[in-house]
Amino acid sequence: MAKGSFEAYRKALSDVYRGWWFAWPLTERVRVGDVRALYRGGSVTAGTLAGHGMEAKAGPAGAPGDITYDAGGTVAVRFKAAGVAAQGFTSVPLTEAGALVEFRDERSALIVYTGLEQSGFQDLAQLAGALVARVWSGGWDPALLVVSDVVSARAGTVLIAEHAGASAELRIEGAVGPEPLRLVDLAGRAGFSASSRLGLNWTGTDLTPCYRVVRVRRTWLNRVKEEYGTPQPGRGLAPGPAPPVLLEEARDEAAAVIEHVEQTARGEHEEREERGVRGVREERGEHEEREERGDKVEPGGPA
């Protein structure tokens, strides 16, 4: 059920935030500057840039906004005001405001977030330069991801239908007066009164629905390996600081050094990652075997 709910949620938000990653479970907090690692098609926390000895400044958040998604019109929502009887409501008390949500299709989603704000790094060149220096010194795994942008939300409510014909009755807290209710009123204020055939019903506050990540570009790393040799675990490419030409490239053309990584269906990242790093792992293994045999290994290149 959890996997099916996530895929329905991911597919729904991908219509709006294509290529972004989606926090799962929904209560997970993600911040700009977090470091993450690929795991089972998703990503898990692996510390922060500060914890890895790097610094990059995040810019101010943009103006807040809202988002509502109803799976292309396959979800119907009816509201009732407090003190008013309404057809179809069976569990929301007469004295309370409420909403009746009905899903036409299996895996349909109703997603409501309010108070959305986006923040991210002011200067990706600063991050690219820091990563170049850490890769050169052997203090960074190029497969790691860095969170570059985050969309936060003040509150949200998410409902996913497990089967066609699913429904839910919600109490809307704090809704008083004659003003008409709107979908955004469900965000963080919905109390679930009754539900049927739902795969997920969730509401919460202070959230990070989605985020973007970057990592060291593989084409750049392969080119550096060809010119300077294969990085060795804990020792990097060679003693001393990174060559100025690499740092200048990071400063002048950050996109040549780092790349945004999009979230895809679960499992695809693992396959791509395994194909991408298999050669590096094999080279590192050969280097370690030579060291164990006592062969001479020159810094920054093969024996």
C-alpha cells in the first residue's frame, strides 16, 4: 500500500514539479545544504555540507503560494458549513464544517498545500568549487547528492485512493462564519471523520513537500580521471590543493562540474547508479590489490 501511495503521490506532483524529488514519508524535513545518498530508488540523509567541511549560502525564500491537485478532475469535493445539514454527510456533526471527498479512479490523489515558499543556493559556483576541492582531496563521494532547492509548506493535506470509489469525510477545524469554504481550507485543518477504500489520508504542518538535488557531473569526473588519474579513497587525486584550472572552471561554468539529478520511478536510479560507478569501483579495487601485493603506486595514476 505504501509503495502504491507514493507512486500515485509522485506522479501527481510531477505534473507541477517535474524533475524534483518528493519527501517520503510526508513528515520528512529536508533543508538546503543537506547531503543525501541514493537508496532503493529514493534518497536518505547523509549529513550536511557543513558536516562535510563545506559552506554554501542559501538565498531568501520567495513569496508564499498555494497548490491544489485533484488528479485531472477525477476527485469531487463538496463542503458543508457549520450548523448546516448537507446530503451525503454521515459522520461530520451538524455543528461542524466539513468536506466530502469522492474519488472516481483507483490511485487518484487530492493534494493541498498552502503557504508554499521556495529557497535555494544563491551561487551554485560556490558549491561547485567546494565540491571540486573535496573530490580532489578524497573527502567526497561523487555519488552523493546535495539539496540545492527546497519547497516548504506551512500546512498540507494528502488523500490517495486505494480503489475506485474511495471516499472520505473530513471535519474542517476553525471554520466558522458564512464565508464559502475552499480546497485550501483543507490544508493542515482537516480531521478525518470517516473514510472508505483510501490508501493514504494525512494532514500536517511545517513541511517540505519537494526538493532538488545536484551532484558532481560524471562527464567532468571522467575527464578529470583521464587527465590526473583515478581518485583514491581518503587520498584523492594527488597531494596538495586542486589545480587552479579546475577551480576556475567551477567558478566560471558551474554547470560543467555539477548537474541536477531528477527523481524517476523507484528503482531506475539504482540501476543507473550501479552502471555509472561500477568502473570506478573496479579501478579502486585494482589499486587496493596492487597495494596489498606491494606494487608501487604513483600518486594520481596507475602503477
